Amino acid sequence: MGRKNIWRLAKSDYLKLLPILGLAFYIAFIPHSNYPYPVHVDEWLHLAYSKAMLGTGSTTFVDPFSGQMTIGLGSNLEAGFHLFWGVFQQISGISWLAIFRYFPGIIFMMTVLSVYVLARREGFGWEAGLFTCLIPTTVGILGPAFMVPMAMGLMFIPLSLFLAFNFRTGWSYLVLFIFTCFLLSIHAPTAIGLVIILIPYLVLNLKGNFKHSLGITLAIAIPFLAPFPWIFDMLLPTAQSLLTPQPLPTYVDLPRVIQTYGYLPIAFGLLGSFLLAIRGGKKNYGLVLGLLALLVMLVTFYTFHYGLFIVYERGLMYMMLMLGIVAGAGLMAVRRIGLPSKPIGGSKSFLARNVGNILSLVLIVLALAIGIPDRQDTPYYHMIDSEDYQAFVWIRDNVSENYEKAILDPWKATAFTAITQKNVYTRIHAYPEPTDIKAYEFLEGGCTDTAFLTENGISIVYSRSSCNNPDLEEVRKNVYLV
């Protein structure tokens, strides 16, 4: 390979993209780096639902936790996510633990790659991908580091924008239709977020390219009405809820989330928005106004409490995704900074020729030096430890189906069902219920209340504390059968 080809390779986007993809995987892997099990309670929930769907062989199945109510497409709006990963696990043979530990990083790499594909045509592909890597993951707002539908849906936003911005054929509208259908099947709020982002671009195309605007509108509107009729039934109640003030969640604070993303990436986002607006063009305006539309929606809910809670909660993630994309334009502008030309006959020094690149490198290092430790220091809870996991696996493999319902620490019960596929008396998901208090009282009282077990059909007790009940047989450490 000649010197010219080596220099051309060094300047290419692909050489920059590889470490950016590596960074994306690492950022998403942080919560799982020292913990081999699913982290967030939602991850355990999706694992339990996927296993239940596979065990039943249908998208309609009995609730794996209570063993009572039936869960179908109308009540499980993330059924596509459970079906997709259930089929994937069966075909690939990859263990569930490996999927939930490593695939958030792989999915996030694909999201960053899709951002690169979108922004590359505008000249800031790797820059946008870099800032996308800094999207945080927290227990409150979730994020790309968790194996949840929202994280998977993120990658389809830039891909859909890429289709809408650059293609005007029937095939592109068909693919956009398929993307919207898939988003609705795995995570409807992401599909709504995509609609909010695309609305300004559709309005811009009404004059001069009405057919394109109509094509995009039909591609994203028909899935809401035709393939998913239960979503159509939800439209009127949803519209009515928009007129009712909603309580502001204490764990989802808009200013705090912006601070978590980082002031330097936000500064680049503001610069990029300004420069894209100056540059003009429907695509540039579409990116800036799409970000602005999300911001208006979030500020309206945060300030006046009008809107959809779930769209506000998840919209924070979509806003940071869009902010990362336009921040790439800001970094591109900084890279192109140059010192004034020297008089005729003179030549610029290396510093003069590369002042923008040097400044960009310094700012990138500073952003990563602040952002990566912040993400490493983000606190995450662990629902079970290795002792719990080994006990649950033993119950799954050694306790017969005649023992159907267990009582244990309600905080660990979601993971228990996901591993054993046995029902539980109660579990904590978002906040404690009265039944959770009763469970703690039973366990802390030495498991002595046999009548309580009989009345509630409980046949398995798991307790890390001692159980002093002659009606219970300890078949393994901490595992008791009635």
C-alpha cells in the first residue's frame, strides 16, 4: 500500500468509526461489566414474558408471575420485543444471560452506526456517532445499556429519518411502513417519538413536494390504524388524557437529565443546531425542528404537566439522541476552523492548517474525560446475587411442577419467576404493595404461619433467614417445600 493510500485510509471515516463503535459497546456494557445477570427490573420482566410466550407457543399466555390473568396483544404492547428475542434465542442457542449481558452493547453499536449512516451524507457522520455514544443510562429513564424495547427502538429513529430524508420511492415508503409496524409491536412510545420528530419535516415538504410528505404520512400513519387495531381503540382515551394534567414523576427530572448528558455535548448541540439552521435545506431544518419539537413536548409536560407520561419519560432519550446527531454538526464546524491565509508565496504552518482538528481533539478528549467516568459512577441496583441465582436454578431443575407458587423477598420475586418460570405470591416492580408487606412479615417472623401458606396456595418458600416451621421441609439451603 502506497503512502498516499495509507494517508487516505487514515483520513477516512471508517478508521474513526471503529473506536467509536467500541466506545458505544463499552458505554452500554458498564452496568453489566461486573454483574452477569439482568440489572433492571424491566429486564427481568421481559425475560419472564419471553419465556412464557415461548412456553405457550402463542402471543397470548397466562401471567407468569401470578398464574391467573391472561396477557394478550391488547395488554402486552411490547409483545413484538418478547417474540423477537424468544425466536432469536431459540434459533441461535445463545443463553439468556449472554443475551441480556452483551446484546445491549451490540444493539447500541447498531444505533450509533445508524446515526452515522444518517449524518454521513451531511458531512458529520462519525462526529454524530461519537456524541450518540454519550447517551446515559439510568434506573429512572432507562437507556441503551439495558435490554429493553426502548433501547432497541432507538436505532430505528435515525434509520427512518435517513429513509425520509433521502428517498422518494414506493420501496422507501414500504420500508418506513415496516419500521413503524415493528416499532409499534415492540415499543409504541418510540413510534410516537418518531412521529413527533418527523412532523416538522412533513410540514416543510407540503409545499414543493406534497407527494413525498403524503407518502411518509401514510407510511407512518397506517400502522397505527390497520395492523394494530387495539392501538386504534386507545387513541380516544389517549387524546382525552392530553387534556388532563399529569403528575410529574420525581425520578425523571428534565434539567437533571440534561446535566447527566453533559454540558459540553449540549454546547456542541446548540452550535450544531445554529449552523444547520444557517445552512438551510429541508433535511437540516428537519433535524433542528425535530429536536425542537421534542424539546417543546418535554418542556410542556415538565412545566404545565400536559401530555403523555410515558412519552415524556421516554422522550428524554429521543431528545438526547437527536441532540447527539446535531452535536455532530457542531463538532464538524469546529474541525473546519482555520487561521487566515498567509501572504502570497508563504505557506501555512502545521498548526495553522490543523487548528480546527487540534481544537476538536482537545474538546473530544475533555468530553470523554468527563463523560466516561460519570457513566462509570452511575449507581445501579442488583436484584439478586450469585447465591440467589444458584438457588433459583436448582428450584427450576429439581422442584416438580406440582409446586407452583413461591413466597420470597418481593424484591427478588421478578427474577425468581424469570429463572424458574414458577408463580410468586407477590413481587415489587415500581413500588411496594400491601401484599409485599405481608410477605416481609411472614419471612421475618420465621415462616411460622402455615395457615397463611395454605390460604394463598403457596408451596415453596425461599428465605435467606431461618424458617422455624415443622410443616416446611428444607430440601436445599434456603429452599423449603410445604
